Amino acid sequence: CQDITERLKIQETIRRRDAQFRAIFEQAAVGIARVSLGEDFLQVNQRICQMLGYTNDELLTKTVSEVTHPKEWEKDREYLDRILGGEIERFSREKRYLHKDGSVFWGKITASVVRGSSTDKDYLIAVVEDISDRKKAEEEIRNALAREKELNELKSRFISMTSHEFRTPLAVISSSAGIMKTFNKKLTDEKRLTHLNTIEAYVKHTTRLLDDILLLNKAEAGKMLFNPQPVKIVNFCANLTQEMQTSTVDCTLVFTNNCPPETKAEFDLKLLQQTLINLLSNAIKYSPDGGEVGLDLSISKDKFIFQVRDRGIGIPVEDQKHLFEPFHRATNVETIQGTGLGLVIIKKCVELHGGEISFTSKVGGGTTFTVTIPLVLVMGNG
């Protein structure tokens, strides 16, 4: 009778502990699963079902690999092989899981092997914690740090560029002004005019630099104005080319066109002028004396195409991916003046028109920039 009483007490203790275990298992704030070494789910709690988006019955028909991101399973397999080989008894790692709806979430899994008796098979107890929020926060921090690094690099390049680009004009202006002040009575009218023209030219250069910086600042802040108006585009391009030719003696500018002469379209005149002048100025600047610079205008399907081509020094391959970054200049420009802002501004101007800019280039073989702007902006001809 005493033996029966003891047995009943033991059974009751086992029953209570089993009930406690089931309550903990089912109500845990983390996902818990019993998994075979063949990767089948044997038992799962409610939380892991919620995390993966399956019902209990659905999840018990799945394998671990079916709910694991494909790029994670190889590492899982490595740990499982080490457990099967008796090398380790547990492992913990962060991995990506696949939700039933196809989305991906991050989880931290801690798995321990439970060795069975001679009649029972070994299995794993896996505890999974959803760490998606932490991973998202880490990614945001990484992006913020990368952005901060990028801003610091931009600041350094800006300081370097402006100190150089301002120092040279100011030195020349100061020199010419000093000569005129000291030797004014001894200078001929021709020499005096030369110094005045030099001062005027470098004042304009410095003003353009400041204008470029202010314009880039507006573009980055999304405050660049876009005011489209009807433009006779063929006349506009022809006149622009002619005007630039009058101030260019080192290169020949050629304008070609396959559009009807009276073609009208809506452009922001100021932004389009800025785009073409900058592209043509660059082409002239980096071309050899006596070279040819071309502006080609055409219509293809649903877009205008502007091409500016030169036979200049070209752009090294390693510089091409950085070409539209602020203050970046190609490594082969040597002493040729420039700020590294022009192409950044051009890209902003083109994008405001809903267009795109691309280029092809070969060192020593010249460069062609292509600007495409949608024809939906056309208002009519005549």
C-alpha cells in the first residue's frame, strides 16, 4: 500500500512538472521547437508559429530548411554535421528566416542536442528570438555612419577645392591691383587695360564658382526652381553654339541637327542653358588646340537627344564611376582648372526635366555626353 502511495506521488509530481513544462513551452515569449536531426519539426510552440506565419499543424509538415533563407542553410548544415559527429552539443547564431508570406526576418537561434536512450532518437531543442528590430536599428546606424563619413569626405574635398580655386584668382587679382597701384603712372594704356581685363576675368571666374556652389546647395536641398517655357530648340542650340564660338579660339564648334527648324518644346531655359554651356565648356577645356567639339541635336522615338562630343584627353576608367560626385575630378586633368561641380549640377538640371545623362569615354580618344529628355514636354510646332 505504501509502495502504491509513493508511486502515485511520483506520478503526480511528474504530471505537475509536465504541465508546468507545457505551460512554459506554449506561453514563452520566444519561439521554441523540438527538431529531429533530420531537420523535421517534431513539436513547436505558439510563438514560433506566429514568427513563421504557420499554424501548428502546418509547421509540423515543414523542415527547418524550408523556413530558412537559402543563403543561411549552408551554415546550418555545417553546425548540424558537427553535432552528428559529436564535435559539439550546442550552437548559437543569428540567421534569416522565411515567413509564410515570403518576407524575411532575422532571428537568433540557440540549439542544444538532447541525446536519447537506446530506443529514443537524438533531437534538438531550438530557441528562436526575433531580432528583426535590432537588425534594423543596426542597419540604420551603419547607414548613418556611412553618411557621416561621406559628408566628412565631401567637406574635406570642398575645403580643398575652394581653397585652391579661390586662392589662384585672388592672388592674380591682388597682383594686378598691386602693379596698377604701384606703377600706375609708368604703365601704358595697353598694359593698364590688360591688368583690368585680368581682374575682371578672375572676378567672373570667382563669381561663377560661388554661383555653382549656391546652385548645388539648392539642388541638394530640393529647392532648385523648374520653370519650363516654350523654346524653339533648334534656334536655341544654334545660337548657343555660335555665341560660344565667338569666345573660343582654340576649338571649332560644330552644331548638327535632324529636327524640323521650327520644333518647339518646353524646357527650363536657364537649366538647359546651364547644362549645354557646362558640357560644351568642359569639351573645349579638355580638347587639344585646333580640335573639334560637336553639339548634336536629334529626336528618337519619344525623346530629345543632345550629344556633346570631343576628341580630348578622355576620362580614365577608374574615375568614371565617380564622375557625378561633388568635387571629384579625374586624375588626368593635371593643371586644368575646375571645381568638380559642373557635372553634378548638370545631372540635377537634366533630372528636373525628367531626363537622363550618360557618357562614353576613352583616354586619349575623347568623350561623348548624351542627355535625353522626354518628348512629352513638347507643346507644339510652328
